[in-house]
Amino acid sequence: MKGIILAGGTGSRLHPLTKVTNKHLLGVYNKPMIYYPLFAMKRAGIRDILIVSGQGHAGHFLELLGSGSRLGLRLSYDVQEEAGGIAQALSLAESFANGQKVCVILGDNIIQDDMSDAVKQFEIEPKGAKIFLKKVDKPQSYGVPTIEGNKITKITEKPKDPDSSYAVTGVYMYDYQIFDIIRGLKPSGRGELEITDVNNYYVEQGTLSYDILEGFWGDCGESFDGLLEASTLVQKSSLKYLSDDLDLPDREQRKLMEDRASKEEKERTKKTSRKYLIDNKLI
């Protein structure tokens, strides 16, 4: 399976920060935003990844990530030259996918869950799509599934009266049909090709499955509050230990790192105490 990270858009909701770089390169706690979807794919065994960015600051991705070899990945790049929706950005990956199944993550989405089992299961499915749901407080801000039994019967984009408390997150898996489906889409009222229409095609076909995320989901590209919340979620999770090479230390290694950080903090506190300063004739 190949990976596709959609990192386009102008990032206007995060101005003025996004006047100097792509929003997917902004910091979320201690790493650039793009690191988290890259890690989610790497952890699931996906190494061949295409990043689709907008025109503005597109070169910054290459400066940060290069070929991906340092990260244990093979990275490719493409540019969405004008806004046309998530599905339109995804259509640019057809040659890259080359008939293989794909995992797609929106570049401003952060998930705590390990997708490895979901990827393995989807790879053996004959056809279809898989989406990932998360229970949220305000589902009317997202695409919302109608669930009957264990099946999704439709997905409604930003409904005033949602049928469930689940949101469709920006993590998807698609089979070989995806690009033909996109070609058959008509632009929505806002003139874009909508990913909800793609997912509803699979619903009607009866081949859409779903998983429910257990860990946190951060949608950090919509507002400054969302960006701050995502940083806090990362800080309180094991993702704060993610290395610059996209590796996550095991529990024993994390414990050593915590002990070292605690010791260093105590030393800093000691050296700024009044008693220390007086004893060492610094005041």
C-alpha cells in the first residue's frame, strides 16, 4: 500500500503564521505538523509516500524532508496549483498510486492510534474503502455518518441535526477504483470535488468499512485554538517522544528520558534558587 498526504490549501485561518510557510510545517508541540501523519504511515508499514502541497511555500517541504531517506521513507512531491477540494488534490496521485491501494491522510490531522492492523486487514480486502471515525462534542462541524447496525448508510457533510456523535476524520483507505470515482464527481456548491461524495459512492456500493479511533484525534489546521489543543494532546501522549527520524522510543527508553529531563529540571531550579546564588556569591 502507498501513502498520500494532502497538504494543500492557503492556511488562511492561521494567518499571519501561514504567510511565511505552509500550515503543515507549523509546530505542533515539538515537531512540524507534517511529521505526525508521516509517522502514522511509517508505523503502519507504509514507506512510499506522496506529499501533495499547494503552490505557496511548496519548496519548504523539500528543505525539511528531502528524499525521506533519513526518515526511512521514500518521499515524492506534487503540487495542487489551485484550490479544488480534497478529492481533486487526491486525483493528482493517480500515477503515483499505479493501481495500488492507498492510505490517505490530511496533513493537518494527528492520530494517536496505530493503524498497522487496519492496514493489514484492508490490504487483503478484494475492494472497497475504509474510513476512521471519532466521537466528538460538535459533530455538526464535520462529515457525519449515519450508522445502522454495523453499517454506514450515508455520510452527511456538516449537518445541522447530526444522526450520530461521530465525525469522519481525515484518514482514509481506498482501492483501485478511487481515481475513476473522482473523475465521475461533479463539483459541489462551493465549486470543489468533495471527499464526502467519494465516500458515499463506496457506501452505495456497499464496500465502505470503518474503524473507530480510540486515542485522540487532532484536527489542527482549522483554528489557533485547534492548533493549541493538538499541541497539548501531543504533549500529554507518547507522541511527544517522537524523534527527528520518526521513531518512537519504547516505554523503558521513555522512562529514561523522563528521568533525565526531571534531573535537568531540578538542577536548573537549584541553580536559580536564592540560596544557590548567595552561596556562590552570584548576588
